[in-house]
Amino acid sequence: MFGSPRELLAGVIRSLPDPARAAPIRAAQIARRLPRAARGSKPHLVALCEVAQMLARRLGLPAALDAHFPLLTERWDGKSPLARAAGEEIPLPVRIAHVARDGTLQRLLGGDEHAARMVAERAGHAFDPAVAEIFVADAPALLEDDTATWDRLLDAEPRPLVLEGDAVDRALGAMGDFADLVSPSFVGHSAGVATLADAAAGRAGLGDDDRATIRRAALVHDVGRVAVSTRIWQKHGSLNADEWEKVRLHPYLTERILAPSPWLARLAHVAGAHHERLDGSGYHRGSISPALGTGQRLLAAADAYHAMTEPRPHRTPLGPQEAGATLLAECRAGRFDPDAVAAVLSAAGQPVPRVERPAGLTEREAQVVGLIARGLQTKEVASLLGISAKTADRHIQNAYGKLGVSSRAAAAVFAMEHGLATWGELPIGVTSQPS
């Protein structure tokens, strides 16, 4: 966009699909698709500006920035496809951002000297000469990797922007929606998962704070997708080994995107675990049951169910009942938490079958083991479940016999391994009424 017509043409050619095809096939492909790509460039740039403007509003950024976003793709010489402004008609912050953006990209491509040379060549064409001159004169220092840069930028902000309440959810929703734009098949995914996970957390009996954490983590759980090539997400066939490794990294990248902000970092451990499975078969960590908490289990189940009901380039969507049956089969195979699956299916309006408990435990015995694992005494268990102490003790002894243990510590280990000790004050379905 900031290069010469020849450089722009080369960039368009490189961006066409299937770059590894044989030369004659590639030539025919370029001849067929290049005119269409050229015709589509203007609408693409219009869309880029409009989406940036809409997302900025949802992020809660000041209204004064609105006038900047329609000029994101303009050039100093006025020779942009949209031709909306030229020279000093382009606001100074936008002119600075243009040089910073291109300088950073060119450094990634060829180092500091290459970045300085490219910006210098484009001065007076794409870039404000005065801004370009400042960059070229001090490029190594300006481009230096420095972990304190972000902190210095925030310290220099004259009026820090602080979001509270619903504004936080709107901003996180904007981040999730931006990530979902990577492929048409993902549009609405993050918001849909957040709605489902929040409702499931309510059915699981979690408090407002825990529900907010799960909902907000769900809104941004897939922001790491933006660091993986769109070509991979839109591939119709099976992924090769290299592509699959890149896909497996996107939860890790979500965590890294959230990590620099202390506030967002609180969501990272939930958001980054949405592809983990209780048996260790998930990614990116391959965590097993004891390492996965309530929010992580709920989000994983909600994400899996919602994704199954959405179309993907390589498959058609499943209907709600078929998706529910598939999720239950995965649960029985030991990959999803039974309580999380029950809560998600209930929130999705699907029938919730009786949850099969490990070691042949009854529902009540599983509840008792979970409470014992949390350190409650027999009388406290009885009070919470609305049963007599004698009945509670009988449940404990029956459970110990089925587990083959004789101590609270061993029962606690079993409960952690099988997800019986991860829920709130009471397990799903427990009330204060006598059984």
C-alpha cells in the first residue's frame, strides 16, 4: 500500500492463494485472479477503514479519533486508491502512524538499515517527508526492542482511558469480533461462546465474579487466531503437519496477547485453556484434569459445542442435537468434564442426560466426595446437602469403598483427578432441600 505501483503489484501477486504451485499453473492463476484482485482493492480498503472506526467506538476510544480512521490508507502524494486526502490534509497522528507501521514491518523483513532505506525512498510519496526524515535519522533507536516501551507510552498518556462495568465487556467483545473476522466461518463465534459459557456458569451455580471472568475470557479466547495465516483458517482440505502446529499455537498466542496487561492477564489462564482436555489430549499445554479449573472446563465445553454448530471450510455444521450427542460422547471418553457438559447442554436448551460418575459413584456420593475433598467435615457436608450426619457418613463410607481408599487425602486426590472438586460452594444440582 505504501510502495510504488510495481511493489504493490508484486505484493498482490504474492498474496494470491497457492504460492507453491508450478510456474505455468501459477501464471495462469495470476492472469485469472489479478484483475479481480485489482477491482477488489478499493472495497477492501473502504472496509478496512470502516471496521477500524466501528471497533474503535466499541473499544470506548475518544470520539475525536473518528475522523482519523477513514484516512488510514491515504498517502502523502494523494495517490491512494480512495483518494480521500493528501499532504497535510491527513492528520499528523495518521502520518506518524503510517511511518511507524511501515518502518516496523520493513524491519521485520530486512533489519534496521532496510527499514530506514525503504522509509527514505517513500518520503514525499507515501510518507510526510518531515516525519520520514525523523525516522531515518534515528531508526535504530526508534526500532530498538525494549520491553519498557509500552509502559513509557502509557505513562505519557495525558488522560488515561479507564473502562468499567459494561464498557469492559463491549471492549472485550470488540477484540473477539476482530479476531473472528479472520474467516467468514468464524464470524460471531466468540460472542456466541461467551453467551453460552455465561449461561452455563449460571446453571453451574457460580457467583457473579466467576461468571464475569468466564464470560470475559470467552469473549477473547480466540484473539490468538490473528497471528495464524488466514490461508490456514480458510483451507478446505486437511491441514498438513506444519499448518496443524500453527493452529495448535493459537491458544498460547491468546495468552501472550493478554499477558502485557495485568488486568487482562487475569483472563489469560481461562482463555488460553479452551482447547485443553481432561485426558491430556488437548493443546497447547496438554494439561490433565487436576490442572484444569471450573472456568477452563466450562469454556472448553462451551467452545467445542458452539464450534460444532458452526460451518467450517472443511465441514458442514452439526445440528444442536447432533452437536450435543457428539459432546456427550467426548465426555464419556474422558475428554470433557461431565458437570461442565451438563451445564453447557442445559444452557443450549438440549436435554441433559444423567451424568455418569467415575468408579460407579452415585450422584450423591460424587457430591459428598467433592465436599470432603474441599475439607468439609461430615456434619458440614450433611448441613450443606440437607441430610442427616448419619446419612452423610454412610455416603462417605460407600464412596471410600468404591474408590478403594481409606483416607480423606486419597479421596481428595481422586476428586481432583476426576473433576469432582472444581465447582463452587455446592455441586451442580445440589440444593438445601432434603433428598
